[in-house]
Amino acid sequence: MPGLTVPDQKKLGGYDFYREVLGSPKYVVAPMVDQSELAWRRLSRRYGAQLVYTPMINAKMFSDPKHKYREEVFNIIVGEEGGPEDRPLIIQFCANDPEQLLTSAKTLEPYCDAIDINLGCPQDIARRGHYGSFLQDEWDLIYELINALHRNLSIPVTAKFRVFPTVEKTVEYAKMLERAGAQILTCHGRTREQRGHKTGLADWDKIRAVKEAVSVPVFANGNVLFHADVERLLAATGADAVMSAEGNLYNPALFSSAPHPLLSEESPTACTSSASSLPPASPLPTSTYLTGTHPRHTTLALEYLDIVKTQQTQTPLRCVKGHLFKLLKPALSRETDLRDRLGRVRYEKPETAMWDKYEEIVKELDERMQRDAKATEGRPLESLVTVDFATGLPVLPHWLAQPYVRPPPPAPSKAQGTLSDMKAGKRSQPETEDTPEATETSKRVKPESETTEVVVTAQDG
Ligand SMILES: Cc1cc2nc3c(=O)[nH]c(=O)nc-3n(C[C@H](O)[C@H](O)[C@H](O)COP(=O)(O)O)c2cc1C
């Protein structure tokens, strides 16, 4: 297991770093504001994540030693964040000033394996703060940001970016990031414009072109909902690893393959027949998607709450609320009384009182899920899977953790994908739902303090 950074240790780069320090991870959990916090990182690692990123930290605010923000975003004092059980870990910053970035990165370099720079955030908050994808046209500045860390840190610098509209520019950009000193590149296959209702599909071909053009490891990001997508993305792009954000939030076991065959071996015709009943837009047969682990979501939620309760590092209420609403989503539209109770939990001290309230609600939901699961006992999973007609994707029984798939936008443009795209395994990417928790998070977002790349819309909830 990678240990704490030793300052005089030889600094490795590229594949040496990827293999010897990170342990050749293939399964990576993305940086996610308010969602890739310590407790979630721990849960994700238990279920197969091999490398995890922190939520993005604003270098400008972090570089001010008196700012309260510092303790909030990364707790050095308790010692759990970045400690032996929280490795390998990459800490992500957004920045537009090399000096501020270096000061902040220096403070946290002993607690992680690399520092990542967010060059992908497309939100208005990033436009106002002048960071993320809004630096995409300022190549000299980006070069300086990366190069300052490359020359001055004892650990490697990495970069996460969005693609450009053309393959040529995307490749040219990736090569510049590599020249500046980035030792791993994460390529999110969407452009800066692909956000909100225009989110659409990630372009795996551009990721492949980047992978072929650079010599450092490349992580591929975008369009991963089911476990089967992980292997397909690796195969389609040749990338070294897959990074997941939303897929991981709805099923933190996304990276684990099924513990046993979910489809009975002796009944391949059963899969074929279930596949043949799919609507014409179905991307792939249902059986293709049932290769991963989908634990009962209430079990995952209780495990997560247990981590929150037992670790010393405090978890903000908004993180916990966000996770519970996403994880439990398949059941909450049925169990509306419990959904309302979840939404009514407010901040109080001691914090354990809030966690106890959540636990009580989740346990109640768990009993109902056990009841529903029991009612179908003996039936093979494939017979319980239905198909979402709008997307052609499988919908698992409501007690199992699974991706949340929003209907595709009404008039698909080229970027949003066609039927043949779907058949090729590409499809509409979900946006964040408008659950009470998401609305709450979006309301409290302050300029420059934090961001999420996902736009909150008011279409459901
Ligand atoms: C809740 C949430 C928070 C996010 N926060 C960050 C962030 O802090 N830094 C970043 O680079 N990307 C952030 N993203 C973007 C993801 O890292 C990822 O690039 C994007 O969601 C596409 O991956 P996916 O298709 O697996 O969701 C966030 C995404 C979500 C859903």
C-alpha cells in the first residue's frame, strides 16, 4: 500500500509513478465537490475503488492560512485524511495563480500521492472564479500552473481536462499538458459546452486519440453507468484506468464485478428472450449490464453512516444528505413518507444525533426493501429487470443500488447521440437530479469556494 510521502524519496513520474506509487489502479473515483469526502472514499475503496480523488479545493482560498475553509476542506489535524487508510489519494485544486497554487499544494503534499489541477469545471461559478475549463484558451497560464508544481513539489502533478470540439485541438492540448509536466492526464470526453441540458455523450474517440498521442498514463472519464461500461471504456480507448463520478455515487460497488453469475448458466435463452423483449432503442442486451455488483442500497447507506459515525473526521451534513438521496433514489419515489423524513433532518449538535436520525429512517426503509425482496424470492434477477423505454437501459429491482438514468433530451443533436451511437454503447449521460439534497447543495454554493460540474435542474424531484 502506498505510504505517506517521504520528502527526500526519489520523485517518480509517468508510468513509474502510476505503477510503483499508485499500484497500477484501473478503477478511480473522481473528484466530486461535497461527495468524494473521506467517508465516501472509505466506502468506495471497500467496494473496489483503487484510487480516489478529493473534492476540488480552491487554491486561492486555501492559500490564506487564516481562512476557516482550510480546515473544512481537508482535515490535517485528526490525521485520517491522507493517512495510510486513505491512500492512494490525489488532492485536486482549482487555481489561476501559480504562486497560490504552489503554496496550497506544498501544504498538502505530505498527505497525498499527487496533486491534480482541475481544468474541466464548466460551471458559471468557475467562469466567475476564472478556473476549470475557463482556462482552456489560456495555454501559457495552464503551462505555468502545471510547471510550477512539476518543478517545485516532491510529488507529481496531474491534470483533469475536458476535450475540445475537434480531435486535433484536443490532442494538441493534451500534449501541451504533458510537456508542462503533468504525469497523468484524465480526459473527460465532453466539451466545455456539454453541461446542463446539453450534457449529452462523452466522446470516447477523442479519449482514445489522447491516449495514443501522449506517453503518460491516461484516465478515461464519461458515460460509465454500469460495471460493463468500465471494461468497454477501457477497451474502446486503450486508457490505463476509468474514472467514475455519478456511476460511483449511485452504486459505490460499480467497480466490483458480480460475486457470482447473475444470470443462470443453464438458461442462456432466458437472457436472449429477455433481450428480445427490449425496445428497439436498446443499446445492448440486458444481460450485458448484469456483470457488476449491485448491493441493496440500504445496506450501503447503513455502512456509509457507520463510517461517518465511527471516524473522527467530521462529515458535513450536506455530504451525508447528498449521498443518502442518491443511493436510496430507486426506492424513495415509492416510499415518499421516508423520503420526506430524510429531507427534514436539520443540522444539530451533537452531530451523532443527526446520524442516528438518518440511521433510523434508513433502517425502516431497509425493512421495507427486505420485505419486497422476499416477495420475489426464488426468481432469477433477469426476470425482475425491466427496461426503461426512453433509454433502453435496464432498470433493476428498486431495492438494488443502480445508476440513475434521466430521459434523453427530446431532440437529440449530434453531440447528444443517435440510435447508432447507443448501439455502439454510447448514450445520454445523466445530470444531477433535483432532489431536496441537490437543491440544498446548489443553494449554498458560494462563489469561488466550491463547485460541481453538474447543473441542478428543476425537472423532477
Ligand atoms: C457531484 C459532483 C461533483 C463534482 N465535482 C468535481 C470536482 O470537484 N472536480 C472535478 O474535476 N470534477 C468534478 N465533477 C465532475 C466529475 O469528476 C466527472 O468529470 C463528470 O461527472 C463526468 O464523469 P461521470 O460521467 O462519471 O459522472 C463532479 C461531478 C459530480 C457528479
